[in-house]
Amino acid sequence: MGDVLVYAEHRGGHFPKTTLIAVSAGLELARKRGGQCIAVLSGDGAAAAAAEIAKYGPSKVLVLEEPRLKHYLADAAAQALAGLVKKLGAETVLATATALGKDLMPRLAARMGAPMASEIIAINDDGTVVRPMYAGNALATIELDGPVRVVTVRGTAFDAAKPSASAAPIETVTPELDAAALKMEFVNFNEIKSDRQQLNEAKIVVSGGRGLKSGENFKTVLEPLVDELGAAMGASRAAVDAGFVPNDLQVGQTGKVVAPELYVAVGISGAIQHLAGMKDSKTIVAINKDEEAPIFGVADYGLVADLFKAVPEMVEAVKKLKH
Amino acid sequence: MKILVPVKRVPDPATTIRVLPDGSGIATDNVKWVINPFDEIALEEALRIKEKQGSGEVVLISVGQTAWQEQLRTGLAMGADRAILVKADSPLDTLAIARVIAKIASDEKPELIIIGKQAIDDDSNQVGQMVAELLGWPQATFASKVELADGKCTVVREVDGGLETIAFPLPAVITTDLRLNEPRYASLPGIMKARKKPLNELAADSLGVELAPKLKIKTLKTPEKRQAGRKVASVEELVQMLHTEAKVI
Ligand SMILES: Cc1cc2nc3c(=O)[nH]c(=O)nc-3n(C[C@@H](O)[C@H](O)[C@H](O)COP(=O)(O)OP(=O)(O)OC[C@H]3O[C@@H](n4cnc5c(N)ncnc54)[C@H](O)[C@@H]3O)c2cc1C
Ligand SMILES: Cc1cc2nc3c(=O)[nH]c(=O)nc-3n(C[C@H](O)[C@H](O)[C@H](O)COP(=O)(O)OP(=O)(O)OC[C@H]3O[C@@H](n4cnc5c(N)ncnc54)[C@H](O)[C@@H]3O)c2cc1C
């Protein structure tokens, strides 16, 4: 009763921090529902990732073994998981709201006729959950009915699970798939390689907006600050739309939600859609030449200045601090 | 090719949203209503496919109330051929909305459903994926490029860490991301023509699909507002503060 099945995402055997967040939320929910937290993995490298995840607190780790799950595809993964949920009698299926979690969980919910709550930020003792709506302008308390429920959790709202001394047992499961119903085919993954930290894992994020004026300026003006701070780089939608930086750097309501220790917004006005993605950061700095810019309304420290002068100065000041 | 495009009526993204004091919903006076921006992108993509192929039909579907006619007329003015308004009196959850859309799709038999990745008000990001599963069709979420050739569809998707390409046969469901295209505006002749285009209405409870919500919104509340801090006079002061006061660098 009350068991929680956590879909533990990984890529080629390595899992991002967001997966440990799913495990931690799964452990909390299982505790509140009086059940167990079980992790499930699939795809290339799943066995290696399972051995690691087993150390982070779940009661059991399951590895779905099936050639059609080698590359993640929503139709096959939803089929395999739905079969597993039925077999286990789990009450809730949970994943972090990453691109993969958002792709898979609604499909799984529909397959099981289950209600789904997206990007929850809290689990109440009575089993209700809380999620933001309207770009974070409202928090809804939600009740999910029925024998099976599906949730995704917001990566910024839960702490990552911590490793323990013991490891949970790992079992292999062979799902039965209706191959005729599987029509999706993986073609390729064009990875954007970067030596920098991942946006949703970094302690410091430096984001640039339209004020940077070009992709070239992102490189020559913003990147030195990003690197000097050992930060991850983010951007506003306007900067991404203009082609200054890749899509997956977009912070906001319809991009990534981040909550680092320090968020530095450079040449970003602070539209509600951008704020939705960063306003839970611990400390916020805004550098903008317009003193009326709404970003100053959420900034702990605001500097009204021309970024092309202020950012290089900041690089030097941070350098000095380190010596 | 026939393409079905679901359309949701949402508050204009520039609207300031206020939660009602009793937590039952949001204040809707002074709200300007528009087509969900991701649905405009979906409609634009459907229109471009039709124009490129030189034939076909673009059908809009909304699950809402009478007032939603307004957004459907805007969609017709952008170039859609006809619209279906499925009227529901009580709030529906994502799965119920997906069931209604899937039911209409099984009657209309489109080859593609192009749908916004997320509604900018409720922010669920669910309906497209649910429709795909209910119909047993492939899904390509967060599309930034769509190519059609010989009954096969190839989609580039915006995922974490890069771009993924997947391929599948039609019929299928595609959900739109921001960079797929830039939607057109309705032209004046378009607006004139839209008045005469068919807009059929039917009742959700006449479709024979399960509508009772299993997800219930109990209350809404306003999140605690973050307080603005202060302005610093120089870069030097800023870095000093970050070091000694905030202790983040
Ligand atoms: C007063 C009030 C009470 C509510 N009570 C509940 C409740 O108790 N339970 C609950 O689950 N929800 C409730 N809702 C919200 C609800 O009706 C959501 O709109 C619904 O759950 C869909 O979620 P979404 O729009 O976030 O979907 P998303 O999955 O984010 O939408 C993706 C896409 O699906 C399509 N789509 C979504 N909705 C429609 C639609 N109606 N017609 C056509 N296409 C559509 C659009 O193309 C959209 O781009 C309530 C809303 C109001 C205003
Ligand atoms: C459906 C929808 C979804 C959206 N989703 C997102 C999202 O997820 N994330 C997001 O960020 N936005 C999103 N937006 C867009 C959002 O509404 C804003 O348009 C966008 O955030 C603006 O980006 P910006 O602040 O970089 O640009 P602008 O608003 O143009 O601001 C540029 C700022 O730079 C400052 N500036 C210019 N030159 C300098 C200089 N030399 N020195 C210092 N400052 C300077 C200006 O004073 C200004 O404040 C969305 C919009 C819609 C409709």
C-alpha cells in the first residue's frame, strides 16, 4: 500500500542530480503514504546506474531489460512502466520534471487512466500536493483520486537524496511489450557539449538577456564572468530567440527552472515568464542600465550600470578577491 | 492532409494574475483573453504544412465555454478552415480534456494533431502526450523542426543537453516548442472570411467519454512575494557584499 515507483533517469549509466531529487521526493512521499520507494531504470547503461542509485535510499531497484528500451522513446517506455506499475500495485509513479519526465509521465498517466500533477513543489501530510500555476503567481493545493496517480516534481523544490552505507537489492525485470504498437524510432541526439556546469546543478548561474546584443558578446563579455565564478550559463527567451545561445539555456516559465545560491541577471528586464524560472534563487543580482527594470523588484543587490562596463569590472573584482 | 489543432483560451501573457481572496480561482475582470501562444505556433505549423502541400484541411478544437468562440474565430482568421467547440459546464482535468480531443480525433481522422506543449495559465504540459497515448499514436513533444515525406515524419526536439531527432509514421501527435516558427497575424480579409467559416458546437457530455475529474484543485493561494533588496553604487561594492554579506562568492 502506498508504494511509490520512481523513474530514475540516466544517460548511458550516469544520472544527473535531478534523478537524486526524484528519489528524495519519492522517499518523502512513500513515508507519508506508508509505503516503499522503489526505483526503476531502463535503457543503455541502466545496470551501472542502478548500482549507484541503490545506495541512495530506495527499498529496491528494478532494471527493465528489453532491447526496445535501449534508447528512450515515450511509447515503449510508457508501455513497459504501465505493466510494471500494475504488477507492483504501486500507488504513485514519480519522476523529476526534466524534458524526459515531462515527455513520459503524461503518456503513462493516460495509459493507466490516472490523474497527474505536474511540477509539484511540496507534499502535504494529508497526501495533497502543491504546484505552481500562472507562471508562479498562484500555488494550487491539489488532490489526486484513484488507485494510481502520477506526479512530476520540480527540481528546485526538493533536496537531493544522500548516499547511505547500505545498498538496496537490484532486480532485473523483462517487460512484455506489444511491439506492433511501437512506432517511434530514435534517429540521433545532437548533444551540445560544454565544460561548464549544468544549469540545474550549478551553485551559481549567470544569465544574459537581450541587453547583451549578440552571441559574440555572450562569448567575450559574459563568459569570462561565468568562468571566473565557476558558474553555469543561462539566458532569457529573447536571447535564445535571437540565436545568441542554444535553446536549452533558456531560464523561465517555459524553459528551465533554477534556484541556485547565486543568480546573476545581466541585461535582462525581468518579465514575469523569466522570473518564474529564477525567483526562488537564494541571492539574486541584477545588472541593468534601466533603473525601472522589473528585475530589480526581486534582486537582493541591484546595480544600475552599463553591462559592457560593469561585467568586465566584475570579472576583475572577483579575480582580486580570489588572491 | 487533415490536421487537428487544439486551442485553449488563456489570459494574455502580459496580464498580472491575482488570486481571489477565497482561493477559488483567479480574478478575471480586466483579463484580456488570447489563444495560448503555443497553440498559435501549432496553428502556424499546420497552416504552413497545408500551404506547402497545396491541399488539406486545418480543423480547430476547443473544450470550453461559449466565450471561447472568440479565440476560435481568431484562429479561423489566421487561416484555419473550420472549428469545433466542445462545451463543458464543469471544470475538466487534463485527462478528461485529452479524452474529448481523442474522441473528436477518432471521428475526424486527422493525420496529424499539432498541439501546444503547455498552456501558459495552468502550465501542466500533459494534454498532447495523453492524447497520443489514448489514440495509440506516436508523439513528438517540444518540436523545434518538423519534416514530412512519404507518410513519415521526422521531428527535432528540444531536450535537456541538446537536440534529439526522432522519426515515425503518421498519424501522430506533435507538441510545439517556442522556436518552431513565428506565428502570423490574422489579416483583414482573413478576419472577414472567418465570420463565414463553420464553427460547430457540441456538448462534452454527449460524447460518451469519462469526464469526472480525478484531479481536484482544492484552493489557490498567492505565493509569498520576494522582497526587493537594495541598489549598490559600484561593482566593487557589489562584489564586496556578495563576499561578506551574502557569502556566495
Ligand atoms: C475555475 C477553474 C477550476 C478548475 N478546476 C480544475 C480541477 O478541479 N481539476 C483540474 O484538473 N483542472 C482544473 N482547472 C484547470 C483545467 O481545466 C485545465 O485547463 C486543464 O486541466 C488543462 O490543463 P492545462 O491547460 O495546463 O494543459 P496543458 O497540458 O498544459 O495544455 C497543453 C495543450 O493542450 C491543449 N488544451 C489544453 N486545454 C484545452 C482545452 N480546454 N481545449 C482545447 N485544447 C486544450 C492546448 O493546445 C494546450 O496548448 C480549473 C480551471 C479553472 C479556471
Ligand atoms: C508564451 C511565452 C513564454 C515565455 N517564456 C519565457 C521564458 O521561459 N523565459 C524568459 O526569459 N522569457 C520568456 N518569455 C518572454 C518574456 O516575456 C520576455 O519577453 C523576455 O524574458 C525578455 O527577455 P530580456 O529580458 O532578455 O529582453 P528585454 O525585455 O528586451 O530586456 C533587455 C534588458 O536589457 C537592458 N539593457 C540593454 N542594454 C543594456 C546595457 N548595455 N547594459 C545594461 N542593461 C542593458 C534593458 O534595460 C532591458 O531591461 C515568454 C513569453 C511568452 C509570450
